[in-house]
Amino acid sequence: MTILQVFVPAELIEDGQCPFPEIGEKARYTLIFEPASADTPAELRTEFTARQENLAENLHLLHCDGFAASYSGPLKLPPRVRGRLSAEFGALVPSAAQVTGTVRSRRMVTVTSQPDASGRHPRNGTVTLADVPAGRRGFDSGLVAGRSVWKNADGGGWVSMEPPHDRPWVREVGVLVGLDTDG
């Protein structure tokens, strides 16, 4: 059994590009590969052997056992690579960069960041993984009501949604899927 760890971003699910992953269901993802950096959390890293095919300047296809992934970068990768596999919008990467398998596990990926002195949050934060609660089909952005954008005569209206300025911003950013490429 080959279990591949694939990060499925919340926006792909929310836009209807991918269904919310359910244990035991078949899934097909168009993949991109990002080499591991110091910022890549260990839980999101995977390692595999790949043959690199150069498609264009800085665009490559990694051929692996049972799947392929797109890679954008100037470097020639070693045969054994370590990094993150993420699902991506199919229109943005070569059509051959795909994997199909059975969902064997799924964990919610949450990012928590602390505001700086001006109330702004950095892009990165602390990544945590947790079991997906039964029946869960969506994500909590952690945004709160901000300034009023429009008010009508009866006091209703619209407000902007933004990260909290005075406390940690806890946002669910996707699902880490354990995909059985043999099943």
C-alpha cells in the first residue's frame, strides 16, 4: 500500500474544484510539488523518488511511481525529493500532473498567527493538524467583522471581514489527505 500525503487547500474545495475528502472515497488531484524549506512543517512533507522531465524553462513534470506532479523552479532536482505535494487548479498545471487514489486519512490543517504591534498578521504561522470532525464539510476562516462598508436606513448593512487585530488569528487552510494510490 502506497499512502501519499496530499495537501488540499480550502479554496479548491470551497470553489468546487475538489469535493471535501471523505474516508473510503476515490479522489483525483492535479498536483504541484514544492521543495521543502525551513518553513515547510514536517507534517506536510513527503519524500519520493522521481524522474524530472523539463517541459519549458522553469517548468517540469516529476514522474513518480503511480503519479506525476508539476514543479516550477530553475533547479534540477535529485532523484529522491523531499517537499510538499499540493492539489492545484487543473487549468494552472500540465494535465499529466495527476494522481488518483482512495482517501485513507484526512486531517484539518490549521494555521495560527499572532498580530504584530500594528495588528497585522504574518502570512505564515504555527501549523497544526487535527482530525476532521464527523460531518464537517467546510472551513473556518477565523475572520471577524471589521469596519462598516455600507449601512442602510434601518441600521443594517455590510461590514468587511478581516483577521482579528487584537488576538491570534486561527484559520483552517485545508485538509491533509492520506491517499492510497494502490487502492
